[in-house]
Amino acid sequence: LDGLAANLRYERGLFVQGATRGDGKVGEDITANLRTIESLPLRLQRPTEPELQSLGLTETQIAAFYHLLEDGIIEVRGETIMSKQTLAELNQKYAQAGKPLLANTRNGAAGSLRQLDPQVAAERRLDFYAYDLILGDYERGEIITSRASADAIVELLGFRRVRHNQLCPDLQAVFAFQKHWEKQKEKLPFFIDGVVV
């Protein structure tokens, strides 16, 4: 996804802080602007036990997950984007009002989140797609054992995720997947800057 990466911090299931990736260690606090994104849940949904079991989580892992959801910290990482349609609609509106146009969806998303007025961010109708999950002090592998399970869990928590992700059994399938999206990317409602393997 071609937008602005953001890290979201949830405490006891409630959204408390959001930041840009920054330099990899320190990012900008963009909490107020992230709160304006309708597809970003302010409270995490609670997956059912059967839903978590269907992903292969054991009873111990489910109990640990529920504990973090109710009393701990969950960090969700993802991309904040502007759709192609939103960019076109906003630029048409701005042109009629004599305002400067947005250069592209990436700049539109990044500029919306980094400016000081949450009303401007809300007007930009951004979306958030989750792609990673950190559960409290747990290391990856203790509960989240695969990229596919992280993808499924963020959706159960109430996030959008990229539906086109695919588990590839070998490098030949990876290259076929990449070639497919190189040809099909224009059909997506948002811009992408490549395929992540």
C-alpha cells in the first residue's frame, strides 16, 4: 500500500496512541488525526474462542490473547492510505475552490496525518489497513505463528486488511504473484508501491 505507515497502541482494548514510523525508533504522534479514520477501531473487537481456535491457537494462547485484550497492550501496525477515488473527488473540490491540488494519494495521506487540524484529516476520508500485530511483551511465535494468522487476527479485532495477500509455497509462486499484481495493480482502488515478500 502506498501511504503512510502508522503504529497504533491499544491498552485494555482501547486506542490510546498512534505514531508514524519516523526513523524506525522515534515517530511523530498523530493520535488526534488517526481518530478521524472511520476504518480504524477505537475499541478492539473481541474474537470468539472458536474463531481463534480455527486459526490454530491453543487454549493457553487464547487465554494469553484475551488477557492482553482485556488488561494488556496490543500494538497494531499498518498503512494509512487515500483511495484513488477520494483523491479525484478532493482535487475536483479544491480546483473549484481555487485551492492547491493534492499531488498524489501518498502525499495526501501523509499530509493529512501530519498537519495540526483533525478536521482536515477527517475531510480527507483516509483508510487504515492493518498488516502486523505485536501482543504486549510477547515475542512473535509465542501466539502469532504466521503472517496469515496475524492477518486473520487483525481482521477479527476489527481492522481492514489487504484481501489480496497470498501464502506462496515456493519462489516460483512468489514470482507469479508479483507478475500478476504488476499487471493488475491499476485495477485496485488504491495505489501500491510493490509486493512485499
